[in-house]
Amino acid sequence: MTASDPSFTWSGRFSEPVSDLVKRYTASVDFDRRLATQDIQGSLAHAHMLARQGILPPEDLAAIERGMAQIRDEIAAGTFVWSLDSEDVHLNIERRLTALVGDAGKRLHTGRSRNDQVATDIRLWQRDTIDTIAALIAELQRALLNLAEQHVDTPMPGFTHLQVAQPVTFGHHLMAYFEMLARDAERFADCRRRTNRLPLGAAALAGTTFPIDRESVAAELGFEGVCANSLDAVSDRDFAIEFCAAAALLMTHLSRLSEELILWMSPRVGFIDLADRFTTGSSIMPQKKNPDVPELVRGKTGRVNGHLVALLTLMKGQPLAYNKDNQEDKEPLFDTADTVIDTLRIYADMVGGIRVRAENMRDALRQGFATATDLADYLVKKGLPFRDAHEAVARAVRACETRGCDLAELPLDELCAFSPLIGDEVVEVLKIEGSLAARNHTGGTAPAAVRQAIARARERLQ
């Protein structure tokens, strides 16, 4: 093989071809071929601009458009032949275009480099991916709202340190995850704005001598503007790192919910059941129903976190401008997106299939003196300093532990022994429903407040 051979990738500058080992080591076509749609989209916009600027003859533009349409059809049909010799998605498409339309295909690369080409492709792909993720987050939020609406009045223990703390409603608990997901959606929207800048026109690193019109390409591709510095445009991948950071936070939130679903499904807790389609059995224990899906979400969160660290590490030592290291950005980025999208799709369905065991939730409230804080607040409202109220209730709890009963089950005369301020009305204070209803403010767990929160949340999703 010689430098003049059409399968020889590089120019006459080299005296020998790349070895097969190096070719396999440096090739990216096996994974970056998924950018083909974006590569064709960006190339056509570039060709349109070259024609408008008088750099590309009209007949060449027509040939390029015709060739790209055929390539798009071949890729969609699965008949496009991907070649390792052509190294990446860009050269594979360019080589096929040249085979189809001749010299017009060779002229397409005028005024650009693979450096700004790939940066454009990734930004186009990431922008589309963010839009997909945003829609899936909203779908999961709706599933949470639907379940929360069914359980606005269902009491359950609120926990700190995994110890029973105070009564909340299951609807209120689910709304906490709605809010986490809302912030996740905001982060992806912010990332999209910074992603949506056009690198094309930066060429290899310094721009081009051709009279290009970057702004018209940006408008055609739906970018909000152009990257302002050619060196920065081709060399940084902070937009991909930001995407992975937003994805890691999203997966962290889903991992927390997964941990709770796993705990709640345990027979020792028994708060919920997951639909059978999200669980598996045991190869040896016939009674088992394992929460495999939430367990895998928990595990895949570590995978996404690892991709974020990988991209941060990839960028930290690179001088300006483009370096081959950046080829390593795609596999972690693609896998992060695939993991997040698959997780969101399955999660919305899984939440919709949750069956709540409301009585078990209520029973758990009887095990941890959940209304102790309500009793302390009651005494404070009667005029007792909070620290004294805290001590009085603590002694009452200790007495209940000795007797094996809840505060609400302690006879009134014995309860009054801990403070002369306690009156008959304390009975309502110590009821679960009383505790919940008392927290009727924005962000509170009172059923009325939760209904309002759900209504506001539905408006935000419209």
C-alpha cells in the first residue's frame, strides 16, 4: 500500500501506512458511527453556506445533497459499509460521498477540519439527547404525581438516620423526588444552552482563510450562536462534562429512591409491592421476589459517576488546542446517555406499578413515637420553654418504652404527670392525623398542603 492508494488515509507526507494494530487502536468508527445523522446534518449546512458564499459551485452542492440523501438511506437500511480503514464516521461518510459524486465530495471539506466537524456533531447529538431526557424526566414526574395524588392522606413515618422521626404522608414523600427531578431538568436545560453554540468554522484551531458565514450555519442548524474563540471551539469538552454531571446527579436521585423502594419492599418493612414485571425470582429459593430493577439503578449510578470522573480526568492535562485524547470522550458520553434514557423509561413504568400497603405504613408510626415533637410543640405553645418541653417529652417517651406503648396510648393522668400544662386537648395533638394537619403551610406535609403542591407541580409541567 502506498500514499497514493485510495485506502491510505493520510497524505504524501507519510512514507508508510498506519499499521493494523495502530489502526485498530486509534479507530473510533465502531462507536462514533452513531453520530452519522448529525454528521450529515452538519455537512449539508456547511455545504449550503459554501454555496451561498460562492466557494462551492451550485452543481457541486446539488451533487452533495443527492449523495448525502443516498448515504442517509443506506445507513437507515443498514446497507452502508463501515470501514476501519476510514477510521471514523466523518471519513467513512466523506469517502462514500466521493465515491458517489466524485470531486464534489472532495470539495465538501473546504473551510473546515475534522476538529470543528466532530465538535459540531457531538453538540448536535447532545442537544437532541437532552431534549429526549427532558421529556422522559417529565414523564417520570407525572407518574410520581399520579401516585402522590392517590396517597395525599396516607400517613407514613418520616425518617432521619433511618429512625422514625415524624409523621408525613406518602404523597408528600413522593413529592420530594418530584422536586429533585425538577432541578435535574433545570440543570439539563442550562447545559443545553451552553451546548447550543456552533464550533464549525473554527477549522483545525485557527479559523479558515475562506470567506465563511458561521452565523448562517448556526441559524440553519438551530444553534443559538457561535463559539467565540476558535481554539476553545475545537478543544474543550466542558459541555459534555456538564452533561455527565447533570446525569450523575439525576442518577443519584434515582438511586436514593431505588434504595427506598428496596427497603420498603422488604418483608421486614412491607410498605410497598413492585409489579412482578420489575422483579425476579431466585434460582434456588422459590419464595423470593427480588427488586432487581431498583438494585440495577443503584448500581448503574456508579457507572455514570465513573464516566463523569473519566471525562474530567480526560480534559485536565490537555494543552490547547485539539488532542487525540478527545476521541475518548464519546464512549463515556454515549453510555451515560443510554443509561439515563433507559433508566428513566423503565422508572416511569415502575412507579406506575407500585402497590402501597397503607396499613403497614401506619403501623410503623406506632413504633417510633412519631408525635413526640408534636407534644413538645404543644407544651411550648402553652408557655413552657422548648428545652424544658423537650425534657418532659423525653421522660414521657422513656416511660412509654417501659410500658411498651405509644404516647397516644398513655393514660391522660400519667401523661399529665410529666407537665401540669397538659390538658384534655392533647389527645388530638397526639393523633397522626392531627400531627399531619398541623403542618399546613407551603412545603408542609399536611394533606391540604400536599394537594396544593401537586396542583402547582402539574402547572409547572404544562
